[in-house]
Amino acid sequence: MMSEQPVESKRRAPRVLIIEDNPSEAKALHDLLVWNGFEVVVAATARQGWSRLRSWRPDVVVLDLGLPDADGLTVCRAIKSDAQLRDIPVLILTGRSAIGELVEGLRIGAEDYMTKPYDPREVLARLQTQLRLGQRIASLKMDHLRWWNLLRSFIPSSILQVLQKAPHEIIGPARVQPLSVLAVSWSGLRERIWEAARHEGLPSGTLHQALNRHLSLFYESVQAEGGTPSPMMDSAVLAWFNAPLSCSDHMVRAVRAALVLRERIRRLHLELPPPLRFTPRFALHRGRALIGLMGGSAYLHYMPIGEVMETARRLATFAPEGEILLTPAFHEATRDLLPARLWTEAPAFIRMPLYVVAMRR
């Protein structure tokens, strides 16, 4: 039986692109590297080198500064400005002695430089160093990709986009923060769950699928406005606006999310039979809450704690079906944007005036 090849022998040889216009110097370096196990391509001009960079994707570039069609610094700057090429290490190899050019090459992103004439052993040692650097960068990028794929499963896309572009805008440490809170309670959900638990009525799988369709609309509507939804608690869900993404118009965003969600639920109910329709009850409230990472070393969750959250959740359970309930604080701040009427049918034990945005028929 033929023995399996060692892992090392299956790896391709490291690729080096030499961009050098002097034929004799290019050949000497080419032969040195090939003899020491490198795969080598030579380009005599900046244009040829750029084409090889794109099509061949070397592991290291050895770049001469004196090229016939472009300055080597220009080539280096272009490499480091390209998102797909910038991680390829560049070793400047030049006969020029002007320190200013070498400093400029390092400033714009070249990883190393050598001057001619060079010691072949030093060239090989420096190339091996750059190869190790490139391998570490590739490994870090792979780890970075794995982490982002994991985060996408838990963090709303709107927050991930800010983390990638402007992480300083994310509210991090625990703090007291003004929030707009949207709470939604689903009428009929408890009864349907009770029936499914007693093995009566709808199959549990059908009920679960219908509930997830309602919840998907909630999460999508909230995240489209930059809000942060929380996991479902009993028959209610909550979302808050203004953390971890700070936004001065957080009340307007909460209103839009509620209005859009209400309309999308109305359309969904046109497709579902009555037993699978869970009518939303909305409550909008604003106030200050302590927000940050809650829990311990074993488990942490980013969430707000305070009266504003609990009040919104409780009010949603009492709101009229299909209508949006506003607390005085929210109504006062949005009266010009969201016409509402005083809710005269409020239970007597609720000791605050409440306002209702009626369901559009």
C-alpha cells in the first residue's frame, strides 16, 4: 500500500512576485529563490506586476523602486490601498541610497526593505519573515471571519454595521441612558399554547411556526429602525431605541417601528386562519434606564433595567387589541407627529392618563 504523503509535501510552494526591470538582476534573484523552494514570477514593468498581482496572488512581493513605467512607490501605494491586496507583504529591494525614499516606502505600508548589492542569505531570511507575517495575518482574518459569523447569530445587523465602521459610536460601559421602549403583547397566544399543551386544537408545530412568523415581523421592524429587540418573555416582547446605538430621534424610530409592525401583522393575518392570528397590543413609553452588560462571568447579556421597561411591558398587556398605547411622557414628545386620543376606557387602577393611536380600518 502506498503510504500517505506528509502534510508538508501537500502544501504549495510559497509564491514570490519580483517586479524588477533589470533582466540580469531579476534572473539572479529568480534563480536564488527557485533553488530554495519558492515559486517565482518576474514582471519587468509596473503594469505587468499589477496584472500578476491580480491574477496570480503572490504571498510576497519583491519590489524595485526604479521601474520604467511607474515609480515603485506608486506601485506600493496602490497595493496598500487595495482591499484585496493590502495584506500581501511588500519587500522593497533597490539600488537607490536615498533614505527619504525608503522611509516613504515604509510609511505607505511596505513591510521591509533591502538595498543592492544584497547578501542572498539576508534576502532569504527576510522573505521567510514576511511569509510568517502573511500566514499570521491570514490566520487572524480567518478567526475574525469566524467571530463575525458567530456574532451575526446574536447581534442585529444594524449594530454589526456600526461595529465594523465606527465602533466608538457603540454605547459600552453601564450607564443611565434615556430610552424609547416599544412593548408588544400577543392576544390569544396564551390560550393557544394552553390548548396545544393539552393536546387539543392546533398541533404544537403549527402553532410554533405561526408564532415565529409574527416574531420575525417584530424583529425585522425593530432592527430596520436601529432598535434592539429582546427575547420573548411570556407572551410579550420588548425593544428599545437609543442604545447601544445612540440616536437623537429614538422616539420617532420607535413610533415608525410600531406603525410598520402593525401594518405588517395586519397583512399577515390575511394569509392565516383565525386560530393562528395573534393580535398585537402595543405600548410606547420613554424614560431613563440602567443599561449595559448584565450577569456574571458565566453569562452576560446587554439589556436595560428600570421602571421604563416594566411599565411598557405591563401596559402592553392592557392595551386595546391592535392599537398603540402611549404614556404621557411619550405622547407629550410626539403629539405633533402622532395624533392620538385620550384612552377613556383605561382600567381605574392605572393612575396616569393614556393615549391611543387607533387601528386603521
